[in-house]
Amino acid sequence: MEATVLCLCATALTVLGLACQRPPRSRTPPADAGTVVTVYVPPRAIDQLMGRLTRVAASHQWALSVRTDSAAVREADLVVADSAGALVGRLRPGSKAPPGKWSPAQIVHHLAISLELSGRTFEARRGKPPMRRRRRTPRERLGYFLALQVGWMPSGRDAPAATQPAERPDPRGVERQLRDGVARFLSLERELLPARRHDLFVKNPALGDLTLPEWLRFHVRHCAHHAKQIRARLAS
């Protein structure tokens, strides 16, 4: 179970660095060919990353501007920062998304909120006596089957109001919220399982009442679902 949650952590945190992934080659010039892309890189990492950044820019036909000055942290399109000893890529909060769609930063914020709210609810209920799962609606039964048994997350449903992201999420704040959310579930797993595996529930807006193991599985599938959307945003 712990490995499952760590998988979630890795999936979600690497989402912010997907801008450095090399896209497939194309025979025709990309639509954004000639775009000036500014990247901040810590001075100590310039030798490590310069070659890769140059190759990515060349494949997109971008004009690459690499900066190491402190002002670039606020101005660059992509900021490569040191986070707990690891290099992490962060898109500028103002990066554009398709009309009516969330930006990559907003998607990560949505995932962080979902982790925090569900984890805090389990924390508040851990002292309650054994609970029973409430009867699911037909829609909830279908959603449960698709998401947790088949592994397919349906699209087109608006996220609950409580998990809607900010218009311009703060990258450092979102990363901290995401890390804290994962740490909270790891702590809950150690404290509550296996004793409360079947008798402690928190309601999922789309799937009905879920146990702690079911919520862990949901978060892994939820992150994987949105990681695909982020790759699509960055590719476009």
C-alpha cells in the first residue's frame, strides 16, 4: 500500500517537470516555431541541463534563452529549481491553457486540494466508532466500477466546487500542499491499517463512500488521468 501512495507522489510531482520532455519529431514546422522561451536554471545545474534544453528547443524550433540571474525566477517561462535536493521544473503561473481549460499549474493545484480535503476528513474521523457504507446510487456504482475496478476516469464532469483551483496558483504553495497531502496519507496508512480497513469511510462526490485503501487507489488513478491532460497542454 505504501508503494501505491509513493507512486502517486512521484506521478504528481513530476507533472511539473513535463515541459522538459522531448516531443515526437514532426515533418512540418511546429505552430509555435520561432517562439522565444526563457528558462531559469540554477548556476550549479547549467552544465547538467544545457544540452537537454538545447535539444528540446531545437526539436520545437524555439529560440532558447537560458538565464541564471535571480530576476529570472519571476520572469522565465520555465523555472528549474532545487527542491529538497532534486531539480524540479515549474511552469510560470501565468502559462496559458486552452480556452475553458485549466492550466498545468491549476491541474496540479486541483490534485493537491483533493488530497488535502480527503486526508483531513479521515484525520477528523479516525476516532469514530466503526461505520457502515451508505447505499450507493446507480451513478455512483457505475463511477466506482469504471474508476476503481476498470481504471478509467470518465471525463467531462465538473470538479466539485471545493476542489476548484485558484486562477493563478502559487507554485511553491501548491508543491508544499501536494507534499503535505501525500505525507498525511502515508501517516494515515501507518496508523489506521489494517485495523480500520473496512469500517471507516469518507464520501467521494462521484463514487460514494470510500474506505482509506479505496481513496488511495482513487488518488493514484486521478493523478494518472490528469497527468495525461498536462502532457497534452504542454505538447500544444
